Amino acid sequence: MKHCTKCRVRLNLANCYCVKSGRFVAQCKKCYSDRNRKRREKNIPRDKQLQKEWREKNRERKRQLDREWNLVNNERARESKRAYYRRNIEKIRAGVAVRGRKTRYNLTDEQYQKMLNEQGRKCAICKEQKRLCVDHCHKTGKIRGLLCFGCNLDIRILEGPPEKLRSAQKYLRTP
């Protein structure tokens, strides 16, 4: 009878693993698991790098495997995505906002934060501390500043054709 090479417990078929070659490992399940856990913990950075390289090299294969897994585990995948979203909602919203500003206005997050601090985190027109939008000239695309949603809408009327402004003034005067 064999013994575990680590803890010297007597081995039988129930308390040791069989590897791919069909041979049994000379360690009990507990020692074998401990050894593998320590090896994984030691190699986490290397393994993450290898996984990243594989994903980049095999993008289509990775997408296909993900689709197949999602089909088989539909509800589990949905719940996993919901849980991730709940845990990271602020991070996700911030990332969407940053990407949106970069795409629409070619404005980096550093530039946006600088503008925000220069304005004292307040709307450039009403000076209220609200959620701010990037105001830009629709003709030139030049960024003018940060405005709250209401002021940003008001400015669209003001910078439009004079008839539109007169029409709005006339509308407001009628009872």
C-alpha cells in the first residue's frame, strides 16, 4: 500500500486523484489540493498575462466559446451580469461618461476634471451645483464650458435663429 509523500497517510482509491495518464497521484487529495492552490497563488500574475495573451490572439474563438457557454447557462449568465452591474454601477456609469466625452468632443477625463475644477463644479450660467453637460458650438465643435441640463437646453434656443427666440418670447407673454 502506498502512502502520501507529504503527510504520510495511507492512500487508497477514495482519497487520491487519478491523473490523465491513468496513474494515481502519490499524494492524498488534501495535500494535492494544497499544493495546487499554492502554485496557482504564486503564478497568478503570470497566468493572468498568459490568459490575456491567449484572448488577444484568439478573439474569435473566445467569442464563440462565450456564446456557447451563454446558450447553455443562459440564466446563470444573466444573473452573473446583473450581479456585476449592481456591484460596479458607479464604475460602469463613470466609464460610459468618459468614453462618451472622448468620442463626442475628443475630451479626455483629465481635461474634463480640469474644466470642472476651474468652474468650481458648478454650472457656468446658473452657478448651481448640478450634474453638468459639455456645452459646445454646433458650428465649430469648440467646447465652451460645462452647463447643467436646463441651461444647456436654454442656450440652444438663444444660439438658434432670431425668429425662434422671438417666437419663444411671444409664447411666454401669452396668458
